Amino acid sequence: MPRHGADMEPRSVLLAGVALAALILPVAAQAQDMPVVEVPEVDVQATAWRSWEHVPGYVAPVTTTGSKTDTPLIEAPQSVSVVTRDQIDDQAALSVSQALRYTAGVLGEVRPSARYDSVFVRGFGGQGTGAAFVNFLDGLRQGRGLYFGVPNTDPWLLERIEVLRGPASVLYGQTGVGGLVNLVSRRPSAAHVNEVRIEAGSHALLQTAFDLGGALTEDGKFLYRLTGIARKSNTQFDYTQEERIAIAPALTWRPDDNTSITFLASYQYDPEGGFYNFVPATGTVLPNRNGRIPRSFFAGDPAFDRFHRTQASLGYQLEHRLDNTWTLRQNFRYSHIDAEVNVLSVRSIAGNGIGSRGATFVSDHANAYALDNQAQATFTTGPLRHTALFGIDWQRTSARARQGLASGPAVPSIDLFNPVYYQSIRPILTSPAGLTNQELDQLGFYAQDQIALDRWRFNLGVRYDRANIGTTTHQASGANASQESQFDDAVTWRAGALYLFDNGLAPYASYSTSFLPNTGTYAPARGGGHFDPTTGEQYEIGLKYQPPGMNSFIQVAAYHITQQNVLTRDPNDITFSVPQSEIRSRGIEVDARASLNDNLDLIGAYSYIDAEVTKSNNPGVTGNRVPQVPQHMASGWANYSFREGPLRGLQIGGGVRYVGSTYGDEANSFKVDSVTLFDASIRYDVGARFEQARGLELAVNAQNIADMDYVASCSSLTACYYGTGRLVLGSVRVRW
């Protein structure tokens, strides 16, 4: 397949689907001829967090994100994917976005960077402060600042990543219509875990990581986990580095069989956040008389640009089982984030290749509290078996930011094809007028009933939300210029039904809604006032397949999503917005995972996304495709382990990723070419062959093996983002 080109033709799409089916389905059909793999049984009455324990291989049988209770994936009438710890390790993902590369319906690297994880799910994502950043950790929303103070979690600290596709407001409140990504921290376990890694790779990357845990006492009442990582690296862009130190301690106390409390803490310091700037379409995806802008081009200045971020959190998960019917839970976290940012960015480009730039300074701070109280009841009424969940959750974020902007003669321009750095750029001095305070409160009440009737599974849920946003801006004198308060409330709900056949097939259908407040006000000419919230609804049908006796799982889903009251530019005053846009996304997804005996792990994914702007007040936009969203994505990964013979201990993995072409702006005036990328891995467990070296493992991973020079996406004529080039990572790992 060529590196660049138009979207896949229908015949190519059909062939890709056939190839995916040919890879997975025949193996499943021959289950009776293969060794039986024991699939873990699930006790949904035990705990809501059992599904967050370690799972060997790529197939996680249970999810908590989709229902806040332990629910087998085959029984959930919705589309959920789980990226396991083993998959993250095998693919050597350095960010959450990289870990999501092989997940159906998810585009995780629209703007590749280690600084933030911004994803599109089922065609919905966004840019800037409205981007869909990954911001759920252990079932609670992570608070963020007003501008650049966005939390980012290193994947080394995670046990798994769960993706819930479609509206999730019924359980989580303010969420986008496309879905959410929930990060799951490593937790203490009774089994001892001891691992240390030393790794080096491209761009002078050096990192070391450790993961320690087990029982602190002989009776197993106290368990601990301590995970940490340190990284220092250059990047593919000139004059930019990445640095990170992160540590996450955890402690579990189980005073008796019915009670447990787990304390979770984390600290992460990023003194260098890598490159997050952009380049114009001219010279990247569009021709330029001066040639192509180098992939290593840095639009800022090393004497000015900087990014420092510190984030920390402390919380707990408490559970007490009252009796065979009732279980009570409380999940709480406090988090804090600081970000200090200087950035230069190209605002426009002249025909001679000279780019005018703007300068931004932001000091962003936020404190956030999140609390989720749950009461779960398991009971029967006649032939119906119920798992009912009642909850009250609350979150509060207090953000404070200072922002300063500069442009024109105060900010020197740059030659994109012959840049000169270390220019004189005056510091941006901010006045009290650049200070903004914002308080966000949300209170939600929800109820859910998971009903089992013979082979039928039903899920019914409803929620009421109250959201308050108070914003204070200031005058140059320091006095309050304005104090605005915005109140929104909404009722969201969902309903789903699924039927379990004896042969492992499970067809389902569901309906769900979403609610997300819009911050800001109408232009004064329109009378001011606050915007109505963005709302959405989804219809979904699907088929799940879990062959009896096999550790594999396949799901196919078709969906239709409509999102209303989307903010768009006010044609009467472009400095303001109006909620007059509507987006419709419909598509088909195939997500297949299999861990066959001890040798072979497989992943296959395909996504067809038809995302269209169905209503807009901006001329020439209605009927256009949503920018940055490809119609077709496909990926496949295979990992084979040699368990016997002279090659025992050797593991070989390889994958291919295809991302179709996308439009680069709302007007659909230009396109970004499709790309096909290849990844590979090789690992050798030295101890499998030499007893005296037990626990020693060597590994090499390579991403984008062919070093394709490509643009990941564009959001406008002046904002395009280069994709990640070839990255090779070598590792020495010791476990004991």
C-alpha cells in the first residue's frame, strides 16, 4: 500500500475486512481442535474493581468502566475495548495515545506529542481548549486548568486502559458524545511483583522504570505497590526535549473479608514537555515554491519556548459489603496541577516562506476534587436477577490562570525554510487584566439496573446533573471586571438489551444520551447570555462473539450519533461563538482480540466513520466532513512466543496501521493524505533458556519502521501536525 494517496476505495475496504475476518474467524471456528483455555469466572457481587486486576494476554473478560460494576464484556450491551498491560508492554507505548493505536473507533495521535493525550472517538474530538483530552483516571474525572494545565499520565503507571464508546453521561456526567477513555492505575496485589527496566532509544532517549509490590504482612491484610519512571530524551524536532519523573505509591488494607480500602497517590514532574506547536499546510500537505518544510522544523525559539508541568493526586477507593445484597463504595481523589508555558506559533505565512508569529505566556493552576458514592444491590424478583446501582457523585475544580499575548513587531518572524534562532524576544508582561478565575461544580444523581432474565441481559439507567460554572475576570487595576455564573442541568439516560446464545454469539441494541455544558457567552449584539449545553444521542446495534473455551473476543458495532448545540464561529462577530452547529457521525467498527494458548496473541481492528457537519451557520460548511476524521482506519497486530525447542524464550511481534485521508479544515478546502505504518518487536526471555539468568529479558521495539515522513492531521491552513517518525527502543528488564 502506498504511503500517501486517496482514501481506501470500497474494494480495498472490503478486502481489508475480509483479511481481518480471515485472520480471526477461522481460528475461532476451530476452537474444538485447540487446547482449551481457562477463561476466568466473574463474580459481579464481589467488588466493582476486580476487573482492574492484572490479566495475562490481550483479552480482558470483564469491564468496570461501562457500568461501574464488574460486568463481563460479552454481557454488556455496548461497545467497550480494553488495552491490557501486556499489550502496552509488547508494543512499548510511551504515551496513552500510542497505546490506543490498535483500538477500533479511536484516533489517538491527531496531534502527536508527549505533552497531551488528545483523542478522537467515533469522530468526535476537537482542538485547543475544547479538545477531548484523556481525563478520566480510575473512574473519576481529572481536573484541569483553563488553558495548558491539562493532566497527562504516563502509561507505565497504568494497569489497563478502557475505552467506552458512545455517550457516557448517565454514569459520568459531563462527557462528550463520542465516548470516554478511562485510565486504570496499577494496584496492590497479593502476588509479589518486582521489575526494573533500563531503556535507551532514538533521539538519545534514556529511561529507567520500576514496579514493586506484594504483601506487607503475612496475613495479607496490607498490600502495597510502588511504581516509578524517569525519562530524558530529545525529539524529532530541533531544540526540543522531553523530561519526566513520575512515581505512584499505592496501599491496600483489608481488615476483613467484607471491607477494603486502597489509597492511591501519584506525582509527576515534566520540566520539558516536548513539541506541541504546528506548521502551515503550505509546504507540508500543499505545495510551496520553496519545497517541503523539514519534519524537524521548530517554529519557536529555544531562548523563549518552555513548558513545565507538575501534577499530583491523592485519593482512595473504599468498599464495604454489608450482606449478600448490599455493597457500599466511595471513590475520592484530590488533584493539583501547575503549568508554566511560553510558546511561539506561526499565525500566517507569506509567499516567500516567511512566517509571522504570535507569542503566548500562560501560568495555569488548578485544584480538583472528585467524589463518587455508590450503593449496589444484588437481588432477585421472580425470574429476574438484578444488579442495581445507586450513586451520587460530585466534582469541583478551582482554576486560576494568567495569560499574556503578543504579536506584530514585538514578535520576530521566522523563515520556515532557513530559520534563525536565539532572536531577541521580550518577555511577555501580564497585568491583572490577564487573570481569570473559574470555579466548576457538578452534582449528579444516577441509578442503574442490570437485569438478567434467562439468556437476556438488560441495562437501564437514568441520571440528573446540576452544573455550575463561575468565572471572574479582572481589570488592569486589579478590580473585578466581571463575575459570570452559569447554571445548567440535564437528565440523561440509556437503555440496552443483549441476548446470549450457546455458541458464544451475543447480539445487542442500545440507546444513550449525553450532556456537556458550553462555557462562554453570546456576543453583546445578540444580547449576551450563556449558551445552552451541547447534547447528543446514539443508536447502536452490534454483535459480540466469545467462542466457548477460548480466550478470545470479537465485537462488531454499527452506530448513529447526533450532537446538537456545537459551538461554531459567530458570523456577525468572529471573536464570539454561537451554539448553532450539529454533527452527525455514523459508522461500523470491528474489534477482535485473541490470546490463543501460550503462544499467539492477536489484535485486529477496522473502523468506518462517516462524520459530517449537518448544520452550521458558517457558509459552505454544512454537508462537509468533520476535519481530522478519517473515513477508514484499520490495524492488526500479532505476537508469537516460542515456548519449546531451541528458540524457547523468543517472542516476535509485528503490526500494521492504516489511517485514511482527512480534510484539513471545516471548508474541506484541502486534504491530508492517508498513511500506512509498520511496527515490530522482538523480545528474548534469557531465563527461559538459561536457568541462572531467570527473570532477565531483552527487548527491542520499533515504531514506524519505514520512517514515513507524513502529516498526522491538519485543523486549519496554519495548523498541521507532523506524525511521529521511526522510533527504536531497546530494553533490559529484570523480574524477580
